[in-house]
Amino acid sequence: MHKLAFTIDSIASDMLSLSVGGKAFPMDVYRKRLGVSKGTVKNAFDYLESMNAIKLSRHGHEGSLIEEIDYKMLQKCCIRQELLGIMPLPYSTRYEGLATASYEQLSSFNFNMAYARGAEGRIRLVENRTYHFAITSRYAALKSIEEGKMIKIAIDLGEGSYLSSHVLVFRKDQDGIEDGMRVSYDASSLDQKHITELLTAGYSVEYVPMKTQQTVKALLAHEIDAGVWNYDAISAHHLTDELSIVKIEQMDYTDDFTSAVIVIHKDDSALENLLTRYFPKEKILAIIEDVVEGRREAVY
């Protein structure tokens, strides 16, 4: 029964990335991958058909064609019955676009998205399998992979998909880093942490620990003198007239910071196949742009 349950789970997980008219993977694939008998694999397929999760037409050596798929029923037949993602708090229209695109593309599934600040925490939740995938910047993903985290990039949406740019923000009476300044510092944000360290290198400054989203409020309250923040959020809240905004010109500021990626556990090949199918880059980018430009209402 234990072997049968895991065989059902493996087949159901694979079927989630397939579609009507396609071919199911041959029984021998599962027999070799899972180390089970051909009878166990047949029983697993029979179970999924009895649950009306799939309907196959068998054509001998040509394989089995998929006639019907009920994706939500397939999820119920998996050990994990709900697809869970996690992304930054949607405080900008670009993040609202990412959330909207995720829900639209995964509407066939039992899916929910959570929102949390700090890429480090989101990646940790994927690594320990609390969540199936996370949306982060490419920089945060690559940095975590370099550090040995058990994740991989499944989807890369490219430059400008995560945010338009980071900027250095000051009050109106300031326009550059100086010795003695108090600078916001969010250790949980891999991007903000690195960019802040880059821009303050060579200066004698005081790092003030705080959540990145508190930067503007702390600036206006004279609790800090400078901070790195997301230009999209500043623009969305109409704060450009209240702050001195300096574009980051450093050579080390690359499109890794502005590119959105979807990371998964490094061993989750079935989920990678599913996301590759349901997150076509052009479609996701079009939805994000429609939300940013106000042509589409954000729904998440």
C-alpha cells in the first residue's frame, strides 16, 4: 500500500503538467524510477481513472493518449493536495501584476499565494517544503544557490519583471552618502542588504536595522538619513515630490536585481514541468504590464 500510494502520487504529479491530447508517460518509466512492479504502476493508473482524475485511451506500443484530465482531482490524489506559492507583499503595481498572473495561470488548480517580506525567509520556506515555490529576484535566488540552499530556478521572467529599479532615497535637503549618516539596513532582504553595502562602501555610516518597507516613513521622521528602496513603491505612493531620489549608477547593479524568478526545491522536477507549462514568459509579462499600465484590474 505504501508503494502504491507513492506511485499514485508520482503519476498524478507528472500528469499535472500534461494536457488533453498528449501522451502519458509509459509504465516502464515509473517502474524503473520508483523501483516498483508493473502491476503496482497499472494499479496506480487504474486508481486515477476510477477517481475520474484522468481518462486514457491505450494504443499498444504507441502509448496511452490522454482524453480527459481533471487537474483539481489529480491534486486530491497527490500527497500534497494544494499548490502553495509565496511572493513579496504586493505594495507596487508590478507585484500586483505578478500576483494576478499567478492566480490566472493556475486557475485550474487548487492554488493559494502567500505574501511575505524578505527573500531569505521565502527561500527558506521553499527549501523546507512549507511552500512549493517562491517569487524572488534573480540575485536573491543565485546568491542562495551559491550558498548551498536546496533550491533551483524554474522560471526566469527577465529584466524589469520584478521591479523597474532600486534607488537611493534621501530627504529633500540631501542627495548623497556622507560619513556619519544613518542608513536603513534590512538583513532579511538579500537585495537591499547587498546594494546598501555596495553604496556605502568606503563611508563611515551607521546601519539602522529596519524592514525595507519602513524606509520612507523613517526618512520623513528623521530617524535615518538614507536608504535603498524600490522605485515602483515610491512612485505608486506619489512620494517623488517629498524625497530626493538618486538613481543607482554602480557597475555592480545588474538586471539580476530587477528580474523576477520562480524558485522551487531542487529535487522537485514534477513541479518544474508544471510551472514551465503554466508560466509562459510572454503571457506573464503581458499581464504584469497590463496591471502596471492600468489596463487590467489586479485580482489576487
